[in-house]
Amino acid sequence: MVSKIPVTVERIVDALCADYDRRRNAISSGGLESDTDEFYRELNSVIEESISESCEEGIRAEMLRDLKLRRGYNRSMMYGISEGAYKRRKRLAKYIIARRLNYI
């Protein structure tokens, strides 16, 4: 079981996940300063790797979508996973993101 994430840290993680597509699009379009490009890539990589570590392959894309949209179990398009399992995986993904970014 993971430790409880402070509310302020969870808000930061939520915001970083919600901003994932904007960073991805900025990387794809080019024209970013090299430091900004590297930073955006690192943030998105942390999110992707954290989901890979916390979720099995079949649900990773949907978990990323749920994190980006700040969508919970009731609105998730994930089927075949219990609410408890969903919440544990999502909480673990957020915890890993916060830990890798040194917020906890």
C-alpha cells in the first residue's frame, strides 16, 4: 500500500497529467527551446513510466486518459476491473509520479 499523498501534491500531479497533451503537441510541432523540449519530454516520460509501473499493459492507455481528464472510475471506459483495483492502480500511478518528481 502506498502512503497518502498530500492534497497539494496530488493537485500538482493532477495538473501535470491534465497538461500532458499540450506538452506532447508542443514537442511534436517543434520550435521549442532545447531546455523546454527536454523538460516537456521528461515530464511526459515520468507520467508514462509511472503508469507502466502501476498498471498492466491492457489498461495503460485508458489510465493515462483518465489521469489527463481527471476522470474517476464511474466515468472511466475501463471494463473488467473492479472499482477497488482501479483506484489502487490510479493512486499508485499518482504516487509514483510524485515520488519521481521529488514531491514526496
